[in-house]
Amino acid sequence: MILQHKEVLNQGAGSDMKHLLSMKDLDTDKIASLLEEAERISNGQVPELSEKFTAAYLFYEPSTRTKMSFEMAAHRLGVSLLNFVPEHSSTTKGESLYDTVKTLEAIGTDLVVIRHSEDQYYKDLADRISIPLINAGDGKGEHPTQSLLDLLTIHQEFGKFNKLNIVICGDILHSRVARSNAYALSMLGANVYLSAPDIWQDQSLPYEYISMDEAVEISDVLMLLRVQHERHGSQMNWTIEEYHQLYGLTMEREQRMKHHSIIMHPAPVNRGVEIADELVECDRSRIFKQISNGVLMRMAILYRLLEKGAI
Ligand code: CP
């Protein structure tokens, strides 16, 4: 394995992790172990929990895939879920995230999954709770469980990460998925490139930017991102058709991809914006495979944290 960004990636490496907060906390062994656990589950070897556990999912931002696949994962493992809806909770009376989680802990919840709009919302929380916390997306920060299911999808396809050309394309600046995947894939030895309009580039990320035309030609994995209209706070500089032609995966660009290359996207997808409608379900698309893999990977993560108390 080639560790290209050791200085930022190995925090926590080697030690047991009680929480899953950032891909920066995972080393190659932990990632490999989670991929193996998810593969075993995929092959019908569903691990049994030794006791009855209860989890609470706190989604302060909307979600379909992450929340539903965590719910499915809990059902398949026999984990009971508490129903937490922020709008119907004491959050509306000003209760802090910390007090909400401490309350759930006191009630007897064994694990929490949280999605929140604030970057690193977990910073003053994780060390003050005794139950595992899984980050289901923090603002523009990270989305580690999405990254792990993406790694599973890539590994199923290629059986390796080393030297794969992976281009992450689109709204990089606002994407927590881009950040988690770029960190993880470069640690695993992939050649990571980014492609984005100037205004959505994040120059703090140490990866080369290339054009969309170069991206389709060199990529083994073309990882598209959703244009996050809700985070821009202003209108796009382009019409949808202009954006699609300049920066999207058009039908014409897809024709120039390598024979074996695959298309990925964390979804939800803006059909006709970052990807042509017809390509969402084309032969090289793994978009719905990623979603199915989300259940497997989230089962693996829930099992590890609940049964073993660590990843
Ligand atoms: N990929 C992803 O996080 O989708 P949701 O926002 O629907 O959970």
C-alpha cells in the first residue's frame, strides 16, 4: 500500500476506535477488516449480536439513503431503534446536541448515529459520552460511512485500490463525500484527481485538478458529485444545460471512457445536471450497487461497534 498523505491520515491508526467520525482515523488494516466483514455479510454470514441492543438515529439534515440503510442494517441485525425526529424533540426548546445525546445515553441507548449541518459537530461531544457515535455526515466535513461503502463497491469491482485512477468530479468545495473518499483512496494507493469548476475547487485538498474531458479519458472510477444547490446560497453561474455541457457526464463524454471504467455517485442524483439521465442506470453505473452496499457496510459497522465496542 502507498501511504501518500501519512501526516494527516494516521491519527488514531492502530488504536481501537470507539467512534466512527472521520476517515482520517482509519488505517488500512481497519478499512480492510470492515471490507471483509461486509463481504462476509454479503455472502450470507450475518454475525449474531450476543445481546439486545438499542440505537438512536439523529438526523438534523434530510437523508434517504444513509438513514434508511442504517435502519435496514439495524433490522437485519435485530437492533431496536428509538424514533428521534428533531422537529418533534426538545431541540425545538433549545436543548443542545450534547444534552440530547446524554439524555439518550441515560435512557439506555447503546449507540447513536448523527447527521448534522455543522462541520465537526462531534468535536466537543465524542469524548464526553460513553456510547459509540457514528458520523452520518457533518456539514462540509466528512461522510465516513459513505466512503466505506464506496470503497466496498470499488473493491468488488477491481479487487484493489493501488494505482487505480479515481477522479472525483463536481461540487468538491461543498462535498463531505469528496473529502472522505479522497483521504481514504489516496491512503490506499489510488491516484486521486479532482475535477470542478473554479468556484467549487477546494485548494486545501492536496490533489491535482483536471478537466472533465481529461477525467473521462484517464479514470478507472469516475466519481460524480451532486451539485448541492442548498449549500450555495446563490444561483448557479450557469443554466442547467450549460453546466451539464461544461462539467457534467454527457452521453458524448461517456463514450470516451475506458472500456472497464465505472461511474459512481453517492446520490441523490440531479439527473441531467452532473450526469445525463440515461447514464444513471447504464451498464457502467454502480450507483444503485453503492446504495445496496450501504446496508452491508452499515451492518458491519453497527456490529463492530455494538458487539466489539470498537472498530
Ligand atoms: N448519499 C447520501 O448520503 O444520501 P442521503 O443524503 O439520502 O443519505
